[in-house]
Amino acid sequence: MRQTVLIVGLGLIGGSVALALQKSPQNWVIGYDENPDTLQSAKVLGVVHETTNDLQQAIRYVDVCIFATPVNATLHWMEQLKDWELPPNIIISDTGSTKGLIMQKAEELAARGISFIGGHPMAGSHKSGVLAAKPILFENAYYMLTPLAQESDKKVAQLRELLKLTNAKLMVVDAEEHDHMTSIVSHFPHIVAASLVHQLSEENEQNQLTKQLAAGGFRDMTRIAASNPQMWSDILQQNKKHILEQLHRWQAEMRRVETILERDDEAELTAFFAEAKHFRDELPLTQGAMFSTFDLYIDVPDHPGSIAEVTALLAQERISITNIRIVETREDVFGILVVSFTDEEDRKRAAACIESRSPYEYYIA
């Protein structure tokens, strides 16, 4: 059955959703963005079939509307929807990373007979904007749906069927549960990463060699601290209750570590790291709540041409690389080339290639 889908906000996420939905010839995808340049680029690049400058008019004729805008902007649009003329069976969704406030507003829409099913595709990239959009962005990533308790199963099933084109792992969860889980695995770790960087900055004022030593492992560990500051400021305000809970638990954990150190008990210290290593080793390698790359760590010698040799081998196998960097300083390893791939399959192919056609060792962290 042919259906018309309107995507509001054509950045990385909205553009990637639009491209994924075009995999089916039954979908006609319309795009809206407040930035005229973004709108034009989306049309020229084929991210959408057509664009509109009048959201209120366009939404009158669509089957599904997905707001791929920041949460505060989505809340603004949801307020506007109350007074707009909408199709009787329209399904409205979003892609926001917090769901509590969104679903509170959805209750107001439901009172007016408007179906709103919250959504959160847990994927991203180090790049942003419509130019970075790609149809495979969500493959194997979790895509959470948070319908209201009274939402019809038929409409949830209809949205799930549409979003299957993203090849994401679709899950239905409660909005409160969603915000609690993401506070643990995404929001709180961003605070920790940013705090570690702040601490390094303070130390660097006393000894600037500290910053140079952080070029390797520390930089990798705190990569997420480079995320958009305004976006994360908004997220912390929107999910304050759950994030504060995690901060309190973290402070208790640090007090426990402090006590272990003060006791100077070697067995306790070893157990602290062993238990963390054991659980960390059991974590899945596929995408989770935070943006993740599929990295391959290659131990290359420090001589001219070694990096070119690796990239040439991968090129011969037609394996696409999304990023490449050298880890210059790590406490445990040296001379590491980190090559990033779009998905797990490309990483497996690359590992097989390096193993069979080069003398270099590799590992997956």
C-alpha cells in the first residue's frame, strides 16, 4: 500500500531515515527543514522525493510524519499540531533521545485523537548534517518505540513495519524505562567523559606535558566529550531525574574505590578491575545507545609505507573505510593504527584480509 511520509528536520538522522524509507517504492518521502540550504541539498541529493516550505499545509496529506528535530523543537511543533488540520489516521513520531517530556505532550495530542508514537534510533556518526545522511546508518542499531499505553496495536504495528526498512532492531519500551536506560548507558557516560577532560585541563595548567600524553588512550576514552555542547545541555535538562540518580550512584562507587585504596588491599583492588573486565568483555560488539564505530586495531611498525600498505590491501578487497587514525601514546600498547568501518561485516572482512595478507597483528577492543 502506497503511503506518504513527511520527515521534519533533514540533518544526519532525518536524512538517513528518509533514505532508508525510500528502499520501498511504496513510500513517497517529503522533507521539511527550516534551513533553505539544507532543504535544497536534500532535494538535489535525492534524500527525499520532494520538499515543502509549508509544514502546516503538507502534513494535511501524509500518512506518517516523523520529527527528526531536537527535543525542544519537537515539543514546539507538537504544541502547534493541536490546532492544525490533520488526516484522521495519521501516525506521528519523533527521533529524540529523551522521551519523558515528549510523551507527556503526546498525552495532550491523544486527548485530541492524534496518534503519537515516540521513537529513538540509537545511532549516529562523527559527521553531521544532510550531507552525511546514509540509508544504512541504523543497521543493527536499536530503534526504540515508546507508544502511550492506550495506543492502538494496529498503529504501532504499522509504524514498525515502515521502520523495518532501516534494518534497525526495533523495540517497544515504556518512556520512563527508556529514559532510565539511556541515562545509564549514554547520558551519564557523556558527563563522565566531559568531567575527565575538565580535570585534564586543570592539570595541564600546571604541566603541559599532561596534554601531550593524553593523545592516545585518554583521547579515545573521552571521544564522546566532543559531542555537540548545546545538544547535551538540553539532554541533561530533559532527563535530569534519571541522570542525577546515576550521579549519586557514581559518587557512592567512587567512595567505595577510595575506601579500597585507603585499605591498600591488593586482593580488593585486583577484584575491582577483574570484575569490571569480566563484565566489559561480555558487552555486545554491535551498536548500543551511544554512537559507536566498528574499529579494528592494527599493530603496525613505525616505518614509511606501513599505513599505505594496510589501506592498499583493504582497497583491493573493496572494503570501505570511514575513518583512520594513529594512536601514538597508550599505556599498554604502542604504534596502533585504528581503522573504522561502517558495519561489523566490513570489519570482519578487513580482519580476515589483514590476517591472511599481511604480517601485522590486529585486535578488536
